[in-house]
Amino acid sequence: MMASGGALAIGLVLIVWATVSIAGQSAHPVVAHIGPVSRPTTVTVQPFALAGADAIPSPYPAPGEVFGSLTFPALKQTLPIVEGTDAAQLKQGVGHFIQSVMPGEDDNCVLSGHRDTVFTELGKLKIGDRVIAETSTGAYTYEISNIRIVHKDDRTVIVPKDHAVLTLSTCYPFHYVGNAPDRYILTADLVARQ
């Protein structure tokens, strides 16, 4: 029994080490994902057109495509949502972590932004404030249920959820020179679909 527990511990250490190695190669503020988050096989979203006349429609936007908006009523602010969280994509707006579900779908929709651009005022939001994600499939209102600060290598940020959750992530502290050591995480639960 002890030997299998030791093997499990060694396996987990190797998974964390590999994930940290992969995360170190990324320029975006979202931590690397442990395990696959599969997108649903049946999708209710409207197709996004791909480039080219003979392209096959896809239910998901192409990397770099602006496909929606994120509104913070308490801040009187609306931001574009772009597919992907690479450096070039985050320059365009709030980045959608490609391995997470789309806004409004059951599971964890992860969005990231830079603390010195789109998410400069994220720290002003409080539990109970609303966040509205709007795409071609509708408007989805979320209510903030949790705010926390985690280490930049924390892997609990993008784990699957059993209901529709919106997770917003940015570097922390907000006014820090250089690469920030932590992440500011805001979690919101879906409360209305329009």
C-alpha cells in the first residue's frame, strides 16, 4: 500500500514539473492546464467563419479573432474578448483560454488580461458584482462569488467545474515592476442567459 502511495506522489511531482516547464514557455498570464478540458461534441453556438472561401465553419473562433465583449457594469467598462492568450492576442483585449469552454457553456470559461491594460480596474470589483459576457450566442450574466490571490504556478485556476463558471485572471500585484509573482483570480457563477 505504501509503495503505490509513493508511486502516486512521484507521478504527481512529475506532472507538476512537466506542467511548470510548459508554463514557462508561455507569455500569457494564465497558468498551464493539467489534463485535457474537452470541448463538447455537440455545440449550441453559431458557427464562426474561417478564412478562405472553401473553409469549413467551426463552432469556435479562430485564434486572434474578436468574438465577443465583456462588460463590468460596476466599472462602466466594456472590453473585447479575443480567442487565445498569447502576447499578440492579449494586446487586442481580454483573452479566452482556448482549452476552456465558451462563455455561457457549463464548465469553466477562463479569460485573462494584462493588469496594466484591460484589467487595470479588476481589483475594484467586489463579490456580488455582475459581469456580462456577450457573444453571437447571447448575453451571459455572471455574479462574482470569489476573489483570491494565488501564486503564478497555481494549477487550480483552470480546473473543470460542474456548472457554468467564468474565471478572470491577471497578474498581481497590480502595480508591480517586472514579472509579478502572483495572480489575481476572480470567479463568477452564471446567473442569467439572454
